[in-house]
Amino acid sequence: MNYSPLLLLVLLLSAACSKVEDSSVTPTTSAYFPPVGSSDWETVKPESLGWRTDQIQPLFNYLQSTQTRAFIVTQNGRIVLEKYFGNNLANTAPFNQGSQWYWASAGKTLTGFMVGKAQEEKFLSIDQKTATYLGAGWTALPPAKENLITVKNQLTMTTGLDDGVPNKDNTSPANLTYKADAGTRWAYHNAPYTLLQNVVSKAVKQPFNQYFADKLASKIGMDGQWRRIDDNNVFFSTARSMARFGLLMANDANWNGQPILNDAAYYTASVNTSQNLNLSYGYLWWLNGKASYRLPTTQTLFPGSLAPDAPADMVAAMGKNGQFLNVVRSKNIVTVRLGDSPDNSEIIPTYQNEIWKRLKLVIN
């Protein structure tokens, strides 16, 4: 078919304009990282991903009925769902994008990350005995038993220290007593975990909070702060900052091409089974899709997956009263839930699963 020169020019210009228009649209399949130092964050409509929009409101209704304050879902870094419920809850202050909330034990994963960073920078080794950094007598154990406890035991909840003491948060030596040899018993015990921050601080010769801010928070644009509450050091931040950390973890500890943690072996170990006593526990991360799991306050071994309705490769930061950060690396999906407790449990995997029952209907 022959075209006149004028018609050919029009067709070529039309094609060029079409290409320019197409190139201005960011592909939603590419990884995106919200800019550091800015509140800007790209969003994507759920329907453009093929998600079922008719299932979103039932999910939000459930979250509101279970005292949720903030809920976020990202895919490939872009926000797909973001909802704040504080204004609709009885007897609560307004809650919005700028509101901060506590992570509770979900913040343990931040500490675990900083242990890895300190090891990468050769300030410590997780295979060293804890006494190397805290000094002899940091527990009430005889030296031979105390010296069995390593930093890795603290990361994996296998110190063997007695979690049946009246105050499991108290880090004084008198409260850290013998139950079993390190590495032979898994028990969710806050005090040995809390002392990990002291280990890092002693090793890097810098306050833990400052090291955290310099090496992690400032690098990925997290807001928030650590606050001392009784015997615990608890992290508070916005829901979006929690999502930023999840996005970092979903991308192998890299942020927009910059490795925040270069130690790939440590990263991989942190999100995989760390010992054979609780297959569903890494380095302070909970792991889905394993054959069995143990929970805090009990020595019962439960068969099956931690959250059967969630993707099998999900890893989770879980805290008291339903503070959740879920990372699904295979799909680059991150979810955040912050709020009050639906049932007052220390860790609530059943509630996390109930959220996923509804979320998977959305994701379809």
C-alpha cells in the first residue's frame, strides 16, 4: 500500500507520540523504592493488578472490627492498599499517615538486622560467646554454663536461660538463671533478646540507637525512635516506616540498588530456619510454610504451618497485640498491621492468618 508523504509523516508522528506516552508510565512490575527524605510514595490501583476490589471492603471491615489502627499492602514497593482506622474506633485519638505506633516484639527484627550489620563491619561475631561483649557474670550461671551462650543463641531464642522466672523482661544477672544448656531448648525469652542491643552497643562502642539511625533508619528513610518502657526498648514509628523496612527485606537487604546489609549469608540465615528446635524461627523472624512451630509461653510443638492461608515463603515480624510486618519475597509483597489487640495475646499467629484469609481473596 502506498502512502502520500504527508500521510506518512502523520503516521510516524503519531507512532512517536504513542511511544513517548507509553514510556512515561512506570511498569508496575519493576521494583520501586520511595525516596528517602520525602513523603512521596507511588501507588497502584488494585484493579490494575487484577485484584478483586469487591473483597477490599470486607477486609477493611474485619480489620476495623479487630481494633486495627493502620493497614498497608505494597507490591513491588508501590502502595496498593492503605487504610487508617483510628478516626472510626470508639474512644481513640485520630490516627493517620503521620501517627506513630509501637512495634512491640516485631521490632526484634530491627535488632537482628543491626547484629548482622555489626558483624559485617567486623565489630562482632555471632558465634562468639556473649560474655565476650557483656563481660563475665552477665548471668547467674556458673562460668562453664554461661560461656556456652553465644550471640547466635540470643538471636535464635536458644540461650537455655529460664523463661519461667517471674519477670521475663528483667535483664539483671540475678534474673538470668539456668534451665538448660544453650542450644538444647527453644523458649521465647525477652531478656536475653534485649541484651542483644547491649552486645551491639559494646561491640561498636556507640549507643545502639545511634548505630541503628546511622546504619539503617537514615539509609531507607525510616522515622521513629526507640523508647525505654520498663525493662524493654521498644520501637515506635509510622506504618509507612514499617513498610519501608519490609521493602528492604523483600529485596535482599538492598535499597534501590544500595546494599544496606552486604552480608548475604547473614541475611539468608536470618529468614530461614536457624535451629531444629523451632523450624518456624530464624534470627528473630517468624517463618511460614514449615512443618511445625513453637509459640511463646509454651513448650508445645504444633504441627503444620504458622499461617496456612498466607504464602508459604512469608516471613513475619510479630509483636504483642497484633503488630505485624509480613514479607512475601516471591511476590515482593509487604503487609503492615498496627493496632490494639483483638484478644490480648503476646503473639497472635491465628489473627495474622485470619487477615490473610481475607487478603488472599483480594489478591486472588
